[in-house]
Amino acid sequence: MKIVNPATATVIAEVEMAGVAEVDRAVERARRAGPAWREVSPGDRARLLRRFARLVDDHADELAGLEIANAGHTIGNARWEAGNVRDVLDFYAGAPERDHGRQIPVPGGVDLTFSEPLGVVAIIVPWNFPMMIMTWGVAPALAAGNTVIVKPAEWTPLTALRLAELALAAGLPEGVLQVVPGEGEVAGARLVEHPDVRKIVFTGSTEVGRLIGATAAAQVKRVTLELGGKSANIVFADSDLEKAAASAPMAVFDNSGQDCCARSRILVERSVHDEFLERLAGAVRALRVGDPRDEATQMGPLISAEHRERVASYVAGLEPYATGSCPDGPGYWFAPTVLAAPAGFDPLAAGSGAFHRAHTEEIFGPVVTVVPFDDEAHAVRIANETPYGLSGSIWTRDVGRALRVSRAVEAGNLSVNSHSSVRYWTPFGGFKQSGLGRELGPDALAAFTETKNVFISTE
């Protein structure tokens, strides 16, 4: 596989893709490494994970550089992502010594519970946040005593390969963490169907997630699925309109819109809709799009020419309300684009036009639609008129309204008067077709263990 820098369209590396036989060998290595790894004492397992985190911190600039070159991330984002990898490893390094069972009072004896590791866990990683999302699965899985195989996205394997090298350097035993680059239809599919893989963690499209869920169900295999999104950014008339408009562009255009949490539907109360659009247009035109290595850059390129064509298809035939700028040279650039609802558009009615498609489908690029609403109930109905339910934002000065709308919107991660809803110490995941299970925070560890109940008779 030729690995391409999306900002320059030049080949930066070639990586051999694993076939079914190599995947099978990796699973066998992981299976054999499992018993010894689960017997490593909690304190020693914690020390290894902390050492891994320190090595990540020592190599943060190198990892950020790989993510800039391989995924087109801006330098600011890439540095933050390397720090997030370190922090997630540190957070779950505290788990082995705190993964306590329970003693439950019962008559005639003592009842105990144990959290047992599942065995071999496969983590299938997307191309939009390669090293960060990999670590969200790797850290709790290793902390719980599982062995792990990572299948990175074909386009972005470089940071995964480097992290595996750092894990070995930190002292993790051979076979405990492996990275197997390969095509999804070959390497990924084999991991999903392999009988010795006990759990699949997948982040990607809802379409592929359905296929993985169906295949895993045949073996009653555990899954965590973090899938698509079409999140709403709801702006009420009583909000700080200036702040809401100024922050809206990066809520959807961060990472060039290649983010399942992107607030790609902006819903604005009708009385301030026109004013908000004007403010938003100014903020979008001021956005700095360009060389990801430049400290001032806010948005980089899309991941590939193929993906750029897909994003462009959502704008074809529409007259944007506002667009930003982007470089003209080589690379997979796309200008940030605002689409305003045409007169008479009803977001709650079935439709098939170009704007309806842009408003309802996950574009995964720097395109946002803006639609007016009449009142609180109308805003909630529009926000929930989607098969997805991952994230969203609510802008209002009314605390009661903030709580009512937060409870009413069908999404797993919401922010009020901000766009920050992902932290490594809080749970992350979606409602409806945005996925199954939760990553991060205290919830994730339980997803990599089985509870075993033991009764000991005293009679």
C-alpha cells in the first residue's frame, strides 16, 4: 500500500498489507501470549502501561509528525492527539490495581465476583484519528488483561506501527500488542470472523458496523461499535450569539469535517437566524486553511482524492451561502462551505433534493447546513430526525431549557454553550445507529471483561 501525504499528494511510505494467513498467525501469537499476560500482577501491568505512556510522551513530536504527514492533521491537533494517547494510557494504568471484585452477602456462604479478561481483542481503527482512537481501545483492553491486535486503516497505518514499537520498548511482552496493516475486506473481515478473537472494537461507518455486528452475532462475539453521526448544533435566540457563531466553524470543520462528532447541522431559532448566518459567514471566511505544519493553520486537507470527490458531490448543484478559502496547489483541499436552507424547506418532511441530502446524510467533510426552527419542541424534533445519535451542542442562557433539551435530544454526548464532549475520563458513545457500547472513562474497562460469580459454601 502506497501511503500518501494528503497535503502534497506525494507517496511518503509503502506498507505491506497482511493477508488471511498473517492475520491467523497474529491471532495465534496473541492467544499464546494471553495466559502469561493475564497472570502479570496488577502492579506490574500498571507499571508497564505507565512506562508505555512515558515513551509516548518522549516521542510526542515524532508521533505528531507522522500524523501530520499521514493524515493531514494540523500541527496543533496532532500535538494534542499525541498528548491524548499519553493521557489515555496513564488513565488506564490506574485500572489494574483498582479493578476490584465484590463480596455479596448470601446465606450459607460467601459470594465473590471476579472481572476476567475476554482473551484476544481486535481493534479496527479508522483513518480520521488513527493513533488516538487506536489507544482508546488498546489502553483499557491491555489494562484488563487482554491481548490486542490492531488493524489500522489502509490509508493511515504509520502511527499505529510506531506505537507498537514503543510498546515493545516499554517492556510489553511479544504478542501482547500487535499491529496488522491490511485491507478491511481481508484482514479486518478475518479478525471479525476468527473464532479465537473474543471481541471486536470498530470505529467507522454505520454501514460497515452493521456487517461487523451481523458477523459477530453468529458467534455471540462481543462488540463495541462507534459509528456515524449527523450531530445538531442548536442555537436559541437567548444565547450568546456572537460566541455561538464564532465557535460554530471549528465544531464542524475541525479535522476538515472528518469527525463523527462534527456538528454538521446547525439549527437556529428563526428570530435570530439571519443574524446568525451573517456572523457565521464572517467566521468561516476568516478560517485559516493551508499547510498543516504551519502553526496558524486551522484546517488541513481531506484524506484522499476519492474522499474529496465524495464530499464535493454533496455541494454539486447548490449555491453555498458562504465559503472559505483553500490552497490551489497539490493536495486534497476543499473549502469550508455553509449551505443555508432554501425557502420552504421542511426538515421534518421526506425529501430527495440536493439540500435535503446534504442536511440528512453524513458528509464527513467541511460542509454544514443551517436550518431555522420555531420553538424548543420544534428544535428537538429536528435534532432527533436522524438515524444517528452521537453528539451535539445546545446554546442558551436558560438553565432549565439547557437541561430539558439535553434530556430530550437523542445523543450520547452533548455540550451546553460549548462544543467539547469528549474527555478521556468520561464515557463516549452513541445512541441509535451511532453505535453500541461506551469507550473512555470508567465505563470502558467493563467492556473488556466478563464478570464471574463464585459462591463458596461455609456449611
